[in-house]
Amino acid sequence: MTMIKKAVIAVGGFGTRLLPATKAQPKEMMVLVDKPVIHYIVEEASQSGIKDIIFVTSPNKQSIKNYFGHNLKLEQHLRDKNKTELLKQVIEPSKMANFFYVYQKKMAGCGGALLRAESLIKNEPFAVMFGDDVIDNSVPCLRQMTEIYKKYKTAIVAVQKVPRSEVSKYGVIKGRKIKDRVYKIESLVEKPSIKEAPSDLAIVGRYIFPPTIFKYLKKVKINNNGELGVTEAILEMIQDMPVYAYEFKGTRLDCGSKPGYLKANFYFGKKHKEIGQEFNRWLKQNK
């Protein structure tokens, strides 16, 4: 059994990279074929043993809460029409976990979002997942990370190799490889230039933290953008304890950007059990 039972998912942002659509539609509710982005992320958490999901959100994102709740009129309509498969799909999101919602008065970066969830985490290790990073693999990324956590029982950060030309978009680690896909973090740099980047291993939207992370978050100063950085908290943490990076297995899709969102729809469209064959035929015809 996994030791990680809780996950925090920060979904309070404006989704500016997907404007104008996200003016009225949360980026996490943008649809990949027939399910919103956030469904794939919660599904990964559920398949990794997570029982409680804490959304740190804003009042204008009620549609996320609606999606993981019940629509009794719709469910009854589908029962009356004997549409059992559709009914199953409609009910499925509400059964994936226990859901809790914490609201932010103002956005203060990922670190600020985590502090809003502190009272619900209590004294347990927990996962953190970003609301626009979908990672597809037969063994869910978070399950891979929980196995690493069982061994080291300290903070685990998910990383992937990226082209040097893209390092400036990420936090990048300097680490010592201690076994296949596992690195002990020596330092990290947030959005470095190509020359400053200590490696090509970029941090992506999955973490496992011990509850002591909150102590370090409270030491960090808010930056010029009004945000509290998780990177800075990890830098504080590695002064006192080892922190590890895990190069996960799987395909990551950045659904928070227009090119990434389009690629993700193609990726899942080609794999979809109902429309995959038809979609692949269309792609071949329209090369």
C-alpha cells in the first residue's frame, strides 16, 4: 500500500497562455477528446493510491467542483433512457477520490497555494500535481514516484530531459546520479539561461513532499511577481536533508499552452478506443 494518500492540485490560475478561451473556461476544464484535462490528472492520482484530493482554487472555477460532483438530473435522465455506459462515464469522476476545496483570496504562486492546504494535510507526506501537466504511462507517474518515496522517505521531484533551448522555461536541477533515473539534488536554478543551466533535467508538475515543506515555504520571501516559489523552498530544504529527483517514465503533455494543448488532443485522439481508428484514417488522408 502506498504511504501517500493525499494530493494537492493547484488550479487557481488565470490560464493566460490559453486566452481568450480561458476568459470563461478554466484551463483545467479544457477538453481532451471527451474528458477535461483535470480528469486525466485526478485519474493518475487515483490509480496511484491517492484517496483525498485537495483543490486549491478560486471562486470562478465552480465548473471543476461540478465535474467531480453529481448531476442528479442528468444521471436520472440517462437511467430513464437506459444509457448505462454513458451513466457510468458521468458518475466515474465523483468516485475517483474524496474531494476538498480551498479557496485563494489572491494568487501567490505554487508555494502560496500549498500553504493554503496546510491545515488539511496535517502531519502527512503528500503529493503535488499541476493542473495542466498530463503524463501518460501504463504505470502512472505518481505511482512510480511513490515507490521511490517508500525507499528514501523524503521529498521527490519529477524531472525530464528537455532540449537545452527550452531550459529557460523550467526549474533545472544539478544532481548526482545514484541509481537508474534517480538523482540526489545538489542545487537547482529557476528558469536559467542556456549558459547558466546546470543540466538538461527540468522539474515538471509532480512532487512528493514531507509535511516539513511548510516550514521551508514559510522561510521563503515573496518574489517581485508576488509569488512564493516552491523552488526556493526546496533550496532551503536541501540544506537540512536529502531531496531526490526522479526521471519518470511516460509521455508528458503540457496542456497549458496552445501548441501543447493541440498536441495533447492529437495524442489522445489517436489512442481513443471509440474514435481512434477514424481519427487516424483522417490524419493519413490530410497529411
